[in-house]
Amino acid sequence: METERRDRDAEIEIRDPAGPNGLYKFCHAVCAGVMYSYLGLRVRGRGQVPRRGGAVIASNHVSFMDPVAVGVAAPRPIAFLARHSLYRSRAFGRLILGLNAYPLPRENASTGAIKRALKLLEAGWAVLVFPEGTRSPDGAPRAFRGGLALLAAKARVPVIPAGVRGAFEAWPRGRFFPRPGKVTVAFGPLILYDGASDTYDSFTERVARAVAVLAGHAPAAPGTAPGAAQS
């Protein structure tokens, strides 16, 4: 039985990010309508996200709405990684797979996440990751976990920092439904892993600081304005 499950995991087909996906487009339009009208979504720095090719979008994580907010704000379809338990229902699993949410393999969570993310990046996807690992309980930034630098180094793709503001106030933990608010998603200049000067720790710190600035938790360095370009 376990072998069959592993085989099913391996058989998951990664679609062409430029291919047709009517379900994603429909849900994107619906979510965009809600985000812009009910939650006052504002997007900054949309032009920082490359329109094609593998890339990692690294965002802070404060609310259930973060994947939707970043997905609506991005200028291209993005892929996500979701825990495997969400695919126990075949119908629901097909639904979220159609929304580019790919399941984490059943093997070791961190190893499986890296392997699947690398395959998505190689296929040309922009992959959204939350390096904090889980939602912040109070909206404050949490330490980034490992894996982000490994992805950037192995796949040789840029990391685009993203900061979400206002989502915690609109939909914090423990609240059943979001309240009206003003949510902002800001993208910053891409960050490349430099094998000559970066270590995994130093690269992770660079990205974490950029995300914190975009999310309003740290002052920008003099002469910089991450995410300043308007959509």
C-alpha cells in the first residue's frame, strides 16, 4: 500500500506554466474581484516579477489569505506546495491541483519539499514559498527556515522577496471570516545567490531582511525603495 502511494506521488504531472488552465484563470478572476473590492488590495513592484522562467517568490506569512493575495498580485500564474493530507479527497485534490497547488511527497517533509520545488522551477514555474514555515501568531516576522538558499543555489533561479501588509489585521488566526481591510502586496528587486560570496545563512538573511522591509517590519537601507514601482 505504501509503495502504491509513493508511486502515485511520483506520477503527478507538472504542467507547462504557459499552458491553458481555465480553472486557474476563473478562480483568479473571482479572487481578484474579492481582493480588490472587499480588501482594498494594492500592489507595488509587480514589474519586479519576471514574466517567464523559474523563480522563487519568498513572502512573509501572517494569514490564510496570503497565498491568494500574492497569487492575485503576481503578473503570472504561480505554483504552491501544499501538505499531502489535503489530497485525501480525490475531488478536492484535483481541484487544488488545478489551481497549481502541488502536493508535498509523503517522504521527509523538508526533503520532499525541496525535490518537488526544484522540479517546478526546472519546468519554468514561479513558486511561492513561505520561509517562516507557518503563519505568524501575532503578525510579527519569524525566523526563516532553511531550504530557500538551497533552492536558489541548486536551481540557479532568482528569489523575489514579497511583503504582505494588512492581511493579519483582516484575517488573523482564530477569526472565521476576514473583515474588510486594506491589504498591500509589494514585490522587491530579485536576489541572486552568489556562490562566490554567499553562504546559505547570509543569503537567507538577505532575503529575510528584504521581505521584512516590504512587509513594513524593518527600515529600508538608505537610497533604496523596495517595491516602490506601482502596478
